[in-house]
Amino acid sequence: MDHRLSTIAAISTPAGKGGISIVRISGPEALETAAKVFRPRNKRDITSMPGYTAAFGTVHTAEGELIDQCVLLCFRAPRSYTGEDVAELQCHGGEAGIQAVLRAVLDSGAEPAGRGEFTRRAFLSGRISLTEAEAVMEIVNAASAQGERAAASQAEGSLARRTQEYRDRILAVQTQIAAEIDFPEEDVDEADREQLTEEVTDLASDLSSLIKRYDAGQKLLRGIPAAIVGSPNVGKSTILNLISGYEKAIVSPEAGTTRDIIEEQVTLGGLTLMLADTAGIRENASGEVERIGIDRARNRLLRSSLILAVFDVSRPLDEDDLALIGELRDRQVLAVINKNDLPAVADTEKLKEAFPSWVEISAVEEGALEKLENAIAEMAGVSGFDTDSPLLANERQRSCAVRAYDALSEAAGALQKGYTLDVCYALLDEALSVLYELSGENASEEVIDAVFRDFCVGK
């Protein structure tokens, strides 16, 4: 039997205690399976319940033993998440209870759902595109509120609609070319190569803009590993406390108080930073423990995509500061010129020359956090990022977009160089095929399997 026609079940809520836990059942016998374990309080026949209705009752084992009180929600094909009949048993939150409910449902004939199988069925039934399916997982894993909004926009089909628009534009160009290729002897207007070139070039440019948004989108969706570095006593721990909103790190005038890495996940400038406050980096450590801390700080630097390099403007740049400047060249660094409430002594022009991205603050004064947020958002390329616009959510999607762009660029070049129209048509066909792969309409089984392999069971 086709596995897609079977009835499947899984727990759709995270493990652990909570307000409710849900077992989702989907398939042609979803309601019949639910009826074997669920007893409605009003004695109604749940197998004839209309969609988008609910019933209150109790759930039992196959032997009739009471497990829990429960609310059953009914969704009917094709207007359900999967496109099939769906029943959801919503019980009290608790690991033991919900596992017992799932066991009763499986004992009543349902099969265990695989990873992402509910969303996979939604895709296979035509309810959603492959990009919309991938957006579901991005919503679950989004690292920031802006990232979640961007993922939600993709789940609503913004990328799918944009991909359809690209395909329609390619087909319109192919139609003009095909008329001349297929009917050379007929009274058909000759294709305007200049106009065709402009149309294909514009389309390639639009795709290029979408691709350029990828890195900023990834930062919103995934967050950024970041580190605060600097020589001792420049204010690193004060800045970490400012960003995190509480006294996470010890602040002391004594040099070398931060010996190990202090980590905190924070949202700043619309981004989630996996932020680490590291030991003050100096050439002459006071002992073995501080030396180990400095080594760990340098190792963390290598794993950080964003570095907040802190300098104290109230003192001259010393050999440790100069060594750090040299160490951080060619890295993505925001120079935080701290303590600007004090008389400036440091050579700030040297810092600004070394680091194109910089901000001057006093971490102990009002407004410092907002300045940091704006500087980080600007540097990361997410300042003013439109979360409602189409977004490439992962490397599979980016690869498809790049391949389509390459084919369109070749087609525009072929038109400019006077190549025969059938060559241009074939290149446009290649771009079209890749865009169909992006949306999932001609994606291979291996690609589809890879997409849903990363999903959790129950989604």
C-alpha cells in the first residue's frame, strides 16, 4: 500500500511538562482511529464530525483504561494542514500521559509518523510548495522575532509567489522566441533582440537582488556567533551587562577579572547574538590561569562571525591594543570606542582607519544600547530589512537561485552576441527548470527526502 495513504500519528508538542500536549493523527482513517480511543462526553459520533469542530471527552487504552481528559479537534480533507482528514487529541501536558495516549492511538491501527511527515503530506497533496514547507522549519528554529516574521512570510508563500513571477516572465520571453523559431516562413513579427535582452537582463538582476539578501536573512534566521574582545579594563564586561540587561559579568577596576568565557544569547538590533565576553587579551599575562583564558579568547575569536572590539578612549592605545588591531584585520569587526564621557586620549583616528565600522559610546550612560543596536544592525546588513519580502531560507534555495541566475546571465549574453535564438531558448529553459526545482514541482525524491530529514517528528 502507498505509505501516503496510511494513517499516521505522532506527538506534535515538545517533550516535557506544559499546559497541553497534542497527538496529531492524519490519514484516511484519522477519525475512525481517534474514535477507538476517544469517548466524547455528549456521546456524539466523532467519525461524522464536520471540519473545524471540537469535542470534549476522555481518552482510553484499547482495554478501556482511562488515560486523561481530552479535547478532540477535527479537520476534514482537503481543508486541513496535511490535506487529509486530521484529528488532534489535546490532553493535559505531561510526558507520561501523552506517551500513553500515543501508544493507545498506535495500538488502534495508526502508524508512527516519520520526520516532517505531516508537512511532507501537505507538500505532496499540493497544499504548500517546497519553499513553504521549508519555511515551517525556519519558523520553529528562528533565532529572533524578526527572523520568525521573515520565516512566517515565507510560509505564507512570498518566495513561492516571487518564483512563480520569475517563471511567468521567462515563459513570456520564450513565447516570443518560439514564434520565430517554429514559424520562420510565416508572417510572424521578428523578435526584437534588444527588447528580449533587456527583459532577460532585468530578470537576472531581480534574481541577483534576491541572492544578495541571503546573508542578511541567514543572520536574522540563525543568529550570529559573536565575541566581545579587548585588552583588560576597557569595559567589555560592562558592555555585556548593558546588552544582556543584568549583571551577567563581574565589573572591577582590577585587570584580568574575566578569566573564562561568559556566554549569553541576546537580541540586539533585530539580531540574535550568541555573545561571549572573553578574557582581556594582553601580551604579558599575570599567571597560568589568565594565560589559559587569553588562549580561549583567541580560539573563540576564530569561531565568531561578528567581533565587538572594545577600546578605552580615555587612555592611550598601548601595545596590547595595537597587537589586537593587527590580529583583527580582515575580520568582521565593530570597533566600540568606549568611555567617551571621559576626556579623549586614545588615537581614535587610528581606530577608525583600522576598522571601517565603529561606534563611540559610554557604556554607563543612557543611549549607549541604542547606539550599539543601530551600529550592529547597519554592519550586519539587516538595518531596515523588510521581513515581508521574499527570502532564500537555506543553501538548497540559494543554490537554485544562483543556477537560475547563471543561466539567465548566459542567455542575456547569448542574445547580445547574436547567437541563434534556439541557444537562448535552451538557456531560458534551464533557468525555468531550476526555478521549478526551487518550488519543488520537479525536485527529485532525494532532494525532497533531504528537506524533510531535518524536521522533527510531529511536524
